[in-house]
Amino acid sequence: MQSVRDAVRSGYLRLANQVQSAAPPLLARLGERIRSARRALAKRGRAAVPFLLRAASAGLLAGALGALVAVPGLILRGVAATCGGVLRWLHLAPRSGKPWGARFTRWGPKAATWAFAKLMRSAKDKYAAAVRPDVLTDFAEPGRRATAGPGGAFAWPGDHFGGNLVSVFQRETEGVRDAYARYEPPMMLAVAAEYWGLPEGLTSTGEAIRQLAVNVADKYPADARMADLVAQVYSLLHQAAQKAAEVGPLFAKVHEHDLRRYEEPRPGEHMWNILERRQDGSFSQRQPSHFVAVTQDVAHVYARYEPGHMKQVAAEFEGIPGGIENVAAAVQLLQVRSNERYPVDKAVVDALADVHMLLLKAASAAQDLMPNFRRLHAPDISRHEAPRNGEESEGMWDV
């Protein structure tokens, strides 16, 4: 009977532990969603007052400009009417100057309408920028997390296990970020290729993380829970790639007319060009993007990488957050250029912002890899960081 009670009690304890371990992630995700919604509402509230003030100012300034322009219009109307009457009296003109004078009176309303539209466009752009989700733009050093200050996240000392090695994933993604920062698309079809190539580039990046998860599970002497944590990071990268797959079709939809000028050009289509030059016609919308070209090496190099020591594996765990941030920086650069330089619809900019936020979420999840690795392998790591009676003595436990 006592054994039955012990078995029931142990079953309840296991169930309680499972519920307790599952509850914090659910509560954390729910809390994060609530905080995000509150931040979004607060942003809209703070941005609404300046927008209303700018709208009111736009009306006042447009009215003042219209009144100012109307004064010379009225003067010219009188001059035209007088001159027309004199010419008609002299039989030099078939009609008076009133119809011509009426055109001058339309100067004021036209000027007011133009000024109001321009000022309201600026006000709407500033409102959209104020309510847009926050994005990370500054990195203290390529691929490196900033050293924590008071109250900040924990920063590992330089002599920790694997700290003197550079992550292969981080090094390759630094090359991605730097190469993409130097790239200048020559025409809008090249920009379109970047939008269409985003999912393939992010898939190549995620393939390296997936390979690490497989190796941790099958090849490295690591706790099985580490493979699950790496798989969670890969899942977030996969979500970002799926979201990126929506950018290309969205761009094609909102810029259907612009793209048709390339795909089905009318005779003399170049006569609609803004600048006095023609493209050489050698670029195709469907050719691989520069983002795809620079990210393919990440998966290829990582597939051939064979760590010979767990210090190298630890360096990968530590370098994954910075590596994902490097890729996120490249996507964010495309977002900023689309917003400030490329002639694209704001819906495309917002879609890129969503992809960037998912990448930052993956980088945030990857921050847990190194702390969990140290916690789950504390006895193994302590042999290296604090060898008993020196490394020679501790080495007697080597297998």
C-alpha cells in the first residue's frame, strides 16, 4: 500500500513539474504579446497629436498661400479684362479679356490644393514612421553583442570555455552583412530580384542552423536538450523565411503596372522614362538576387564544417545570436533603402519590417543557447575552466 501511495505521489510530482515547466513559456509569450500591443497603442497615441497638429497647420498654411497667390491673380484678371475691353473696342479682338482673366483667379485655389496635398503627405509619412515597429539598426561591432552595463544582460568573460574561438556561422554571416552593405542595385528589376530572393537566402541561413541541430543530436557529446533549443531557433528562422516569401508577390501586386512596362513593353515604351537614358535590357526580374548569392556560402561552408573539440561547438552556440543579427542587419538595410531610396509602395516596407522582427526574435531565442550549454554541461566545462591540480592532473581523466 505504501508503494502505491509513493507511486501516485511521484506521478503527481512529475505532472506538477511538467505543468510548471510549460507554464512560464506560455505566460512569457502571452505577456510579450500584451506588452507589444500596449507599446503599439502608446505609439499611436503619441503620434496622433503631432499628426493632428500637422494637419491643422497644413490647412492654415495652404489657405494662407492660396490667399497670397490670389492677390496677383486678381490684379492680372483686372488687367486682362481691361486690355480685352480696349482691344474689342478697337475691333482688334473678337471678345473681351474676361475669359482669360478668369484663369488667373484659379491660381489661388490651385496653389492651396497643391500645398495642402504636399504637407499632408509629409504628415502621413511622419505618422507612419512614428507607429512603425522598432527595428535594430546599430551594432557596436560586427556580429558581437555589446558588453553589458549595469542592469544589462550577462557578458561572458574572455577566458570562458570556447571564448577564444570565432564561430564559423558568425564569421560567414559577417561576410553576408558586409557584402550586402556594399551592393547597389542598378535598376528596379535588381531590387525586385532582392525581394524575390529573400526566402531562398533566409532558407540557406536556416539550413546552417538545422545542420547544427542535427549534429548536436547525432554527432556531438552534448545533452539532447541542446538539440531541441537549436531546433527552436531554426523554427523561428523558418517562420522568417515563410514571411519573406510574401514580399515578392506583394511587390508584384502593388507594382503591376510598373513591371508590365518591362514584361510587355509597348512600342516606344522608353518615351515614358523619367531620365534620358535606357536600360541595357540585360537584367531579368527572375535572376538570382545578390542576397541569395552571399547567403548560399553560409550553408555550404557549414555543411563541410567538422569541429574537432567541444570548445568549437561552444563557440558556435555563442556566435549564433550575432550571426542571425548580421543577416537581420542585411534585411533591415533593404528595408531602409526601400523606405528612403527605392520607389516602392509602403506596404512592401512594412512586410520587410515584419521579416526583420522575426529574425530579431530568432536572435533573441538564440541568446539562451550558451547559458543552457554551460548549465547542462557544467561538470565537463569546469574541468577546462577550473582543472583540479592543473591541466596535467585533470588530463588524467581524459578518455
